Amino acid sequence: MNFSKYIVVLLLGISVNALAQNSKGIPVQSYNHVGLYVKDLQVSARFYRDIIGLQPLGVPDNLVAIRRWFQIAPGQELHLLLGRSEPVTNNDKNGGHFSWTIPAKSADSIEAYLKEKGVPYHRQQRFDGAFQIYVTDPDGYVIELNEPKVQ
């Protein structure tokens, strides 16, 4: 086989391999944001800002009456969307929820903080020794706060 045919065969193999890798699913690169419908935008925004401690982000002027945005972590956001009219019905730690990572060995101080703020919670230890704390926002969305796996 001459050199140019070898290169063509090699490039075809690489292209077919790349296509095969991309056809195994959607190439998700990161978590961008979650949007939650809320009943009272001010009450929910206050909870995520003042209790959870998320940093508010700017919202375009034409959306400020119906949206609030918060930074969860770099490149990850929470978007509150005014419009909930029915209660959240899966507000159980074993049902639909979302989970955020908290620092290792921070469950004790977070539990003390939640007690001080009067926020109901449930704390449990996972099978691997890490702690989880569950809190519920004003609309009934369950937030799981997870310590990293114990090493």
C-alpha cells in the first residue's frame, strides 16, 4: 500500500471511530442551570439568597418581574421562574429532588446553621460514611446537601 492510500485509510478509521464515539449518547459537557417554577418569586428568592446563600445574578430588565437567577457554582445556575400554581407533590427525600455537594465534614455546622434559622431538615449518614442533609424550599422542592464520599 502506498503512503497516500495509507493516510486515507488511517483518516477514515479515525473519522469512523470519532463518529462511533459520538453516537453513544449526547455529549454533555457540564451542568448549566436548573429552572424551578415558584409561586412567590420574592419569598423563593429570599430563601435561596438568605438561607442557602446563593449569589444573585443579573436578570435582563424585561424578565426581572418573572425571573431570578442565582449562581450555584462556577458555570452552574438556579433560575426561579414565576408561575407555579399547584403545590410540588413529590416533596419527599426519596422522590424528585436535586442535590448539591457541600464540603467534607461540614454537616455539623450546616445543621447548627439550619437550627439557628429555624429551617426544618432531615440528616442521615450514607452507607459510605458521608452525611446528607435534606431541606425543602418554600414551594416544596427538596434539596439534598451531600458531603463527598468518605475516603
